[in-house]
Amino acid sequence: MLAFKLAFKNLLGAGLRTWLNVSVLSFSFVVIVLYNGMLDGWNRQGRSDTIAWETGSGQYWHPLYDRYDPFSLQDAHVPVTGEAAELVSSHQLTPMLITQASAYPQGRMLNILLKGVDPSQKILMIPSGSLQVKNGEISAIIGKRMAESSHLKKGDRVLVRWRDVNGTFDAREILIAAVFNSNVPTVDANQIYIPLSSLQEMTGMLGDATLLVAADTHSGSAIKGWAYKDTKTLLKEFDEMINAKKGGSRIVYLMLLSLALLAIFDTQVLSIFRRQKEIGTYIALGMTRMQVVRLFTVEGSAHSLLALILGSLYGIPVMLFLQQKGIPMPKSADQAGVAIAEKIIPFYSLGMIVSTVLLVVISATIVSYFPTRRISKMKPADALKGKIQ
């Protein structure tokens, strides 16, 4: 306790030098928490949106289906029968048929994916309830990105050409019944959704599906003839990108932290150089060398405690404000191809805050200790005379 009292008294007595060090260290602390909070918030939000709009709680793929290879779609379909059909009937799974197609909006050609979904499905947030067939006319829904790239809007009609199961080309005009807004680009970029039964009839793939999307009530048990993909597999690329962003952020805040720690290190070296008589007095009064080393180490590490207090004074209001209002994302972020909302709500977990606090405190303590090792080699008489060892 005496060491802490002396340390804080000496720090406060140093005046401006102490507060400059504390300010830089507190800024590093706040930046680390803010940036990690933003990434954690984006991770939670992106995963939640992707699961709700695209992946569900897991998917069953046709063994030949490859979402990165559109040429695999021609053969990646199979009738939904047996156990799979029973799970579809109980609304634990919903089938989706996917095929390559071309759309011709306003005389232009766009390569698209034509997706057939069940209009009554409730597993995904895609507004499939707007899909219907009236008087032989097929309705379709598209996302905002598809609407922007094709210049289509609700009520427009567009010609779509596809290839059926026998490789024969056919074409038909469909009606855009709705345009939905989603934070997940992979749901609507160059994609058109139509009723599942209509796409099965158009392609001659009656009763077939390319994949089955699972509800959160489904156990994920194996189904013969289908390859199960859990959410970890389906979100692998997203998780890798978040980890890469965190890795890059570490370089930034480690540089900031290094600048603050370098200032503390220099302060400790200067303090020991200028206070040799004080050190000799402490030893002459009966303190052991290790007690003096401990005193100066505590004094250096106390910078981190003051930095935490100062950082909390201006950091907490900023963090709470951003958590309430969110961090606006530029429109260009929508082109990244991953789920990014218009605003990211930061998430500050207790584990992240505690680990950041420990990082700052332990780093400051280690940096403060190394210069003080010189004290253990000082002779009391020389220290009292102010002689440099």
C-alpha cells in the first residue's frame, strides 16, 4: 500500500510529463476497445443476417453442388423423397432449386441465377409470400442490388431464358412482384426468385431440389443422398474475413500502444537517472533494493491505471453513443460481397474489455520493470552522491 501511495504521489508530482504519457496510453486503450467492439458487432450482425436470409441453421446440398461453380448446377439436382420429403412436410426443411439463366431487361442481357423457392416457406426471411402464378403469369422477387443493376422495379416484366434438364433453351416473361431489401449481398446479387413448382416445371426437374435449408428446430442429422453443411462451414469465409480484419487491426493498435509504452520506458529511465539521491535515501532508510525496484515498477505501471481512469471518462460516453446510434457504413461497403448493414452496432463483451485492460496493465508493468533493474546494482553511497553507475 505504501508503494502505491508513493508511486501516485511521485506521478502526480511529475505534472505534464505524466499526463502526456497517460493521455497517449488512454487513447490506445479506447481505440483497441472501440475497434474490437466494431468488429465484434459486425461479426454478430453479419452472422445473424446471413443465417436469417441465406443459410438458415444449416443446409443439405446435392453432392455435385458447388456454390462457386455455376456449371455444377446443371447436374446438381435430385428428387426430394423419403426422409427429406417428410422433413419438408413438417417445415423443418425447405427445398430450393437453382439453375443458370439469362435475363433481358430493357434489351440488355444479364447472367443470373434463377432460384425456385416455396412461397409458403418461413425458414428464410426472403419474402417468398409474394410469389404466385396468376393466369399463367409467373411472379418473381428480386433484391435491391439486382434491381439497381438491372434497372427493374416492382411491376416490370422481364424476359428470362434458361436451359431445361435436356439442355434445351426456353424463354418466358415474368412479372417483378416485389423488391426486397437485405443486408446480405449474396442473397440478391444477379438473382431472381420464382415459385419452386414453376421452376421445376420450366426446367423439367419435377420434384427436384438443389439444396435444402434447415430451420433452427432441425437437429442436423444425416440424410441419405445429401451432404450436410452446418453454419460453421457455410460462414467459413465470413469468419475468415473477420479474423483477417482483427489481425490487421492488431498492427494499428499495437503501434499506438508501443508509442505509449516507449514514452513510459523513457520516463522511467529519466526518472532513475534524476532521482539517484532519492533512491540512495530509500536504501539508507532501510528499504531493500528489491523494495525500491518494486516501488519504481509500481510507479511506472500506475500510468496504466491512470490511463484506464482517463480513458473511461471520455471513452465510455463515446462507446455508449456509438452503441445507440451505430457506426454508419459507406455505400461502397455494399460492394464487399459480405453482409454489412447500413449501420454497425458495436458490441463490447466483458471478455474483450478485460483482456484489453490486462494487455495495457501488464505491458506497462513489464516496460516499467526493465529500467528499474539498474537500481539493484547501485551502491547506496554512490547513489546518495548522485553518481551514475
